[in-house]
Amino acid sequence: MANLRLDFFESAQGETILIEFPDGEFGLVDAHPPRENSRPDILTLIAGKRLHFVCLTHPHADHGIDLIPVLQRQTDIAEFWHTSPDTSSFIFFCATQRWNYPSPVRDFVNEFWNGWADFLLDLYSSVGVIPERKFHSRVQPTEIAGVEIWCLGPDEKIANEFVKAYKTRATGKAKWLPDPNFLSAIFALKYGDTVIILGADALKQNWKDAIAVHRKHGLARAKVLKVPHHGASNALELAQKRDNYLDLCVKDGSALSVLFAGDANPMLLSPT
């Protein structure tokens, strides 16, 4: 059988993951240009390739800024995948929210929000007629060329919290906003006996929910894990010995982790 290939590209900020499926076609998960030009230009990287999907794991520019030229110029994209609960209200918030801190950092904060708003508006306006698929942990798995793709997170209730917050903000009332990292898509790719987990910038609560979904469906432990949030402590709970993403991995020493991506060696996985 043909291999499943994953290329993890280092960008020093965000990441780019290119998946080659056994049928020779591709999926693109997030994309951010590298600082040191260690990755080819995104349009060069995908030139001549048919994309089963382009996926934004969560609405942060460091994971999606290079998806914009792909969505604008690549002609063969089957679907756009995302986790945003309500694109219209999300863009409304980002395009209109302006903090008014009475301090010297006000201009910097406003410039930061303007940049994020521009990114989101550019991204979602670039989707055009490409069919969209919204993911959360209750979405049924999809299969591409013999590879099962399970969404372990985020939980649907997290997306609902964002919708409530945006609607409240839209009325002019103050409302605490959840961290967009909570919207991070957690995917389990199952090819034969091999399971690969991609967790974007998922946080501790996301992984608690994901472990429950993983166990519910009886999925095998992962042999490959893309370490979430670049190994940050906000994604991993060790002190209190609670369940964490390491509990989704095999325990016999054969598991591989991919930290910060790293594009030196592509990963080739057979179905066994």
C-alpha cells in the first residue's frame, strides 16, 4: 500500500503542515511563512497539487496568514476546513473592537488588533465559493484515500461560548472573550494501525475533552504526535498527574513527537 506522508515546516512562528495522502493528493493544515526562508514559497510548495482540503486550525494569524494566497490563487481545493463558530460575528468583532487603554501602549494594542482583523477579513473573503466544513468533536469522521480523519476537539460547547460572547459584544455590552486557542482543531489521522495526532495550539481543557472522545471511539494510541502549542505549559498538565496529551500516545517507546515542526525530514507512514 502507498504511504501517508507528512511534512512539518518550521517557521519560528506558527507552522505549515503538508499532508500527502496515499492517492497522491494533498491536505494543507495551517500555513505561516518562515522567517529564515527555510520553506519554499507557499504557492511553489503546492504548485500543481490537488488539495483535498485547506484547514485553518484556529483563527490566529500565525497559523493562517499564508493560507490567504492559497485560497485566492489555488484553483483545485475541494474544501476549506475551520472551527470558527460563526464567521460573520467573529469578523464583526475583530473588525470593530478597539481597546481604549489610557496608557502609552494604546497605539500598539490598536495596531495589533487592526492587523488581526485584516487577516481574518482577508482570509474569509478569500474562501469564495470553496465549500466550507466546520469541525468540532461531534462531527463524524471523514475518510480520504483510506485515511480516517477524526476530530477530537474542540467540544461544540466551546464554540457556543464564543457565539454568546460575540453577540453580547455586538450589543455594546462588556463581555469576557474566550482564548481563540480553545478553538484549536485536534485531529487524529488513522491509517491502518497507525494513528497520528495534530493538536494545533489546543490548551489543557481541550485535551481533557479530546481524551474523552478518543476513548469513546476506541481509537488506538498515537505513534506520532505534533506537540501542541510548541510545547507550552498551558497545553500540558503534569503537576497534578491529570490526563494530558501524552496519554494519547503509545507507551512502548515507539512514539514520535514533532516539536516546532522542523522540515529537515518528511515523515513517511505505512498503514501498519
